Amino acid sequence: MNMLPDEKNIQLPKPVLKGDISVEEALSKRKSVRIFSTKAVGLSELSQILWAAQGVTRDWGSRTAPSAGALYPLELFVVLSEGVFQYAPAKHQLLCLSRQDVIKALSKAALGQRCISEAPAIIVIAAVYERIEIKYGARAERYVKMEAGHAAQNILLQVLPLGMGAVPVGAFHDDQAIKVLGLPSGYTPLYLIPVGYIM
Ligand SMILES: Cc1cc2nc3c(=O)[nH]c(=O)nc-3n(C[C@H](O)[C@H](O)[C@H](O)COP(=O)(O)O)c2cc1C
């Protein structure tokens, strides 16, 4: 079932800034969810999840997750049966990279994990290390991984008020994932986060 408009740049709906679940409730309810309903993830839910991970919150470009030196080395991708898309935080848009269904191939790169092959959407957190190595040198590696954790946790909490679940997946072959996703050179995938509605 097609959910996204057939355009190269897809404008996402504005994120909601008030919700019904408190931070405390979300923290107490968070758990890894690996089995999802087959329902496609709606555009407003996708918008909310991407905004939670890396959305812009202030005029100067500050984001929902902190970043060392505000250099923002993370890039998010969304894998749907409709293709692979990159999140553009400044315009809150999705940019279409390919219209191929790579979910099965991505699951294969992740040791055949069913939480990936059976997910309606997978958020990929990738990093461009050179963006922050310029300032922080060898310490950049540590900072990038910390930032990926911040962004991932935002996703894991944001899915709860949407009636959804997620699991952070770190077990995958980097080279295979890069190839399957068609990531540009210099992009390193750090986390695959399948998301979907709770059964
Ligand atoms: C760095 C990291 C990597 C993980 N990789 C995977 C994974 O590849 N597959 C998976 O099913 N769960 C993965 N998990 C989820 C853990 O298995 C899960 O968080 C743990 O069992 C605790 O359960 P909970 O998240 O429900 O509290 C990962 C978690 C972290 C923090």
C-alpha cells in the first residue's frame, strides 16, 4: 500500500509539540518491541518520529537531540516497502533516494533479524564522522556514538504516544547495510530501528 506521494522531496506534516503521555510514563513503558502489525506507518507518525530524533527546534538550527559543538554529524534514513528516503531536518522533508523495496536485503545484512524483515518502517541512524573530526579529532568517534544514543532514545520514547513500538538494532554488517541502503561514501550506519504499530 502506497503511503508517500510520488515526489522526490516529500514535505512532512508539522510535528505535534504537546502529547498525552508524560516523560515519566514513556520512560516506565519503554521496552523493546520486535513484533509489529502489518499496518503501514502513517506520514504524520513518521514525521513525529523523525522530528523526535533530529528535528529542528530553534531558529539557529538546534535539534531535539544534543550535538557536540552543534556540528550535527547524524543523518537519518527511512526504509519503507516504497523505497529509501533521507530526512532533511531544516525543511522537515523526506528526500527519495530510491523506490526499491530493500527491507528483506537489509534484514539479511542484520543477520536475518525478523524484527527488520517484518517491520513496516526502519529508521537508520548514520553518521558522517568527518563533520566533527575537523574540530574534535580522535574524540569525534566517542561523541558520534553518544549522539546516536540520544537520537535513538528519543525515537524509542516518541513511538509510545503514537501507539507504536520499536527496538534498537546494533547487530548488522556495516558494509552490507551501506550497500543495501545505497549510502553515500563517508556515511556509517550505527543503528537500525524498526518501528511499527503494536499488535
Ligand atoms: C547497542 C544496542 C544494540 C542492540 N542490538 C539489538 C539487536 O541487534 N537486535 C535486537 O533484537 N535487540 C537489540 N538491542 C535491544 C536489547 O536486546 C534490549 O534493549 C534489551 O534486551 C533490554 O530489553 P528492553 O529494551 O525491552 O528493556 C540492542 C540494544 C542496544 C542498546
